[in-house]
Amino acid sequence: MTAPRILVHRDTELMARATAARLVRALADAQTARGTASVVLTGGRNGNALLAALAASPDRDAVDWARLDVWWGDERFLPGGDPDRNEVQAREALLDAVGVDPARVHPMPAADGPHGAGESGGADGGAGDGGDGTEAAVAGAAEAYARELAEAAGAADEHGPAAVPAFDVLLLGVGPDTHVASLFPELSAVRETERTVVGVHGAPKPPPVRISLTLPAIRAAREVWLLAAGEDKAGAVARALTATGEIQVPAAGARGTERTLWLLDRAAAARLPEGVTAEEAAPEDAAASPPGSG
Ligand SMILES: O=C1O[C@H](COP(=O)(O)O)[C@@H](O)[C@H](O)[C@H]1O
């Protein structure tokens, strides 16, 4: 696991544009090196702002979108097409505008799909554990996604205990309570050490029923990029960069095998503790720059 590198941007908008430029370079470089690239998307404000900035970037087609595998780090267990699904928001912000191969886009299952709880359960976003089948449904959905990941990893692919591909870049928004993906402090999902994907119940942020990659799956990624912007994230950022307890502070446990990047705006970096070294991101990071240049 790699030590975090912290980059601070002047404001939220610059952070989104600079991160979009950085992502274009990382994915294009991966395609040059391996022929294909993979990215794991996050939901939330910062994740969606990044995708919108990427869609608007004149450099975006330095990525060969048809040779990109797209996964999600978490999903709200809602019916397909629900505007609160991370998948729906990502399609609107970016995926509908670029030439991704539909067969390489891997949304997490929806509550009304083959793993749904039927018409009465799962799709309502309620607590959903009241014997309506949601608990079994979300467990089945999580298992199905874990199988899809394991198949993509291939039998010969050895990346530690988590049978997931070695994702090139895994994006994570950081919640004000330090949650990443749908791993909330103290809930059972963040304690998972074997499975790669789990169902989440009782999430403190609505909707309460979700599906999430686990920390072992996240830690199989080559690069993990954590995004946080705004004053309301400053406390979470400070805690994650000082605490070692990932059960209480899930963001502290998110590390990549080759790189861990914290991408912040100044407001989110305002409470970084003494002794934590942060770098001011260069404004030119947001400007057009050719792939492979940094
Ligand atoms: O619900 C979620 O929240 C987090 C963080 O969102 P933000 O709006 O506070 O940035 C996000 O990373 C996660 O994917 C999403 O499901």
C-alpha cells in the first residue's frame, strides 16, 4: 500500500478540471502500456463534477473510450433509471457523451433487475430489511457483481485475496463522515476482509440500502484517488490523514498499490494537521497537456 500524496487546488472548479486532465493522462498511459484501461467511478458531488469536467475537456478523446472498462465503487440499491443511482448520474455527466463500449460498462445491479426484491421491496429506498426480501436481494446483487469482477480478473490474475482486476484508477468521493464508496464508519461493510462486494443496510446517508466494493477490493487498484472539496469535508480529510483506524475512518483505509492521491480544494484542505505535507497543485494541471506528460 502506498503513502498518500496530497494535492491542493485553488478552488472546486479548478480541482475538477485538473483532475479530469490527470485522469485523461492516466487512462491514456494505461492504454499505451497495456492496450486497455479500467476506471472505477464514484458517485457524489465531486465525482460527478469530475465527470462533467471530463466531458467538457477538449483532451477527452486522448482516451480511447472503446477500450475502457468502467466499474462502480458503490451504488444506491434503487430501480434502474432512478435519478439517484450513481450509474444514471455518471451516464448523464459523461458516459452518454463518449464512445464507450456498452459491453465494457459494468453498472452494479438495480433493485428491479434480476436480483431485485420484486415490486414491493428494494425499489423503495426504504430501510428495506423488514422481511420484504430486500436483504436477500441486495446480497444476491452484491454476489453477482463480485462474480462479474472475478471473471474480469481472470483465473490467472493474482492480486491478493480480492479477486478483482487491478483497476488502473479507482475514484472515491469522501463523505463528511469519512465514508468512501458505501463504506460508512463502524458498519459491517467496512469490516469485511474476505468478500469484494457487499450489501449495505442502514446507511446514514439516504438511501439506506446500497452495494459497495470492500476495502480489500479497493486496495487492489493500482491508483486510488480520493476527492474532497468544500468546507464540510475539511474535518473528514484531517481525520483520514491522521487516523489509522479504518473502521472508524473508512477513508483512511483506501490506498492504491502504486499510488494514493488525495485531490482537494483549499476549503477541504483547511484543517490539515501539522506534519501532513500537502502540495499546491499547479494551475497548468488543468490545462490541455498531452498524455504521458506527467
Ligand atoms: O452517497 C455517496 O456519497 C459519497 C460522497 O458523496 P459527496 O456528495 O459527499 O461527495 C460518494 O462517494 C458515494 O459514491 C455515494 O454513493
